[in-house]
Amino acid sequence: MKKVMISIFLICALCLPFVSSSFAQRGGQGNGKGGNNQEQSGTCEMIAAMPTAPLDAAEKKDLVWMREEEKLARDVYRTLGETWGLRVFENIAASEQRHMDAVLTLINRYDEVDDPVVDDSVGAFSNQTLAGLYTDLVSFGSASVVNALLAGAEIEELDIADLIEALEETDNADIQFVYENLLQGSANHYSSFSRLLEAHETVYELKIFTVEELEAILSAIPEKGRRGKGSNSLSRGGRQGRGSAQGPRDGSGPGQGECPFGN
């Protein structure tokens, strides 16, 4: 697992300019399906109009990592959704599929790295670190509904940390734009899991950030269907015990050459 420790100052410096600029250019959020379709169409046109530049080693590595890390989230949520029948996992798994497709759009656009997803079945990864995380998180999340929600929060904290690091390592506008959208989605997903954990009188114990760091990140990211982020839903500490489970995936494979967006 990539370890990221970032000061509150750096977090705000990274999140605010990138995310705010992308939303200013898009002119706000659409309402309903029609608005969302128009927004996504405009977003895809905007990306297509952005210039490309040769990728350095860090940018290539990050594209490969983010493609499979989004798959990690999708696969874990599909499996735990099948195990527990919670709609939150079904909904967020669909979002993670769009995130996977968005990163694939960048991979196809640059054609400088190979797509690491050579097998799109659940639990299959080229990166063995992510393969191990899938096994661990599914085992942990299968023990109880609360553990499943904690696994979701852990995935989103990791995703937020890695997206911030990836944003710091690129100056390509199109890559920044995609990562900004993914970062907003991960913030929304984290908040969803936190609210559900609160309903179970449970808090997620942060593994990477301090409470203050994560609150700074969440407050810097424009909300899209995301509610309060009070410190009562955040704390630090270790992971709980783990079990095991397995489950099928639903349909909708990656969109080859499509430009999918939305959280």
C-alpha cells in the first residue's frame, strides 16, 4: 500500500486550485439525467480539446496504479454488495466502474502505457499488492455489515491519498482534470460510508491521514450530494479482525474509448 503523509497546507494547496478550476470551467452541476448527460458530454469535449504532453515515469506509474486501484474498489464493493445486499455497495461499484473507464480513457489517449487490466474478472489484478488488498478487504468485510462499511471507508481513504499524490506528480491538464473528478467521487463515497457507520454507532479509524488532514481535504472539495463531515465520524487507530467471503460481479465492463464521468 502506498503511504502518503501530507501536511494540511499541502493538501489545501493541491485540492483547491485543481478541483475549483474544473468546476468553474464546467459551470456547475446539471440536475436530473438530462443535466448529467449534458455535463458529461461537455466534460468529454473539454478533455478532447486539452493538449497532451509526453508522460514522465511517475505519471505512467500513477495511471497504471489508479486504473487498478479503481478496480480494487469496484471488485470489493461488488463482492460485499452480493454478500450483504446493501445498495450502497451496488451504487458505488457502478461509480467505480466509471472511474476505471475514465482512467482507461487517459491510457488510450496517451498510448504510452499498457492497460494493466488484462483480466476484468473480480479479484484479478496485475499488481500483487492490490491483489492482496482485495483478498484482505473482502475477508475483513465479510465478517459483518459494519466491517464491510469499514472496508469501504478504508478503500476511499487510500484512494483519496493516492489521487492527491498523483495530482502532485502531473502537470498535464487532462490528467489533472480526470483525477480531480475521481477525487471528488472518492470524497463523496467516504462520506457515504461514514454516515452509514455513524448509524451503526461506529467510527472508521484512519490509517493514513490525521483527522485534521482529512477534514481539510473534504472541506476543500466541492460537494456533489455529500453532506456533513464532522470530526465525530473520524478517528485514528488500527484495523479490526477479519473473515472471508466471495461474490460475483454484475455486468458493464470497461468502456473502450468512451469518456465516462460522474461520481
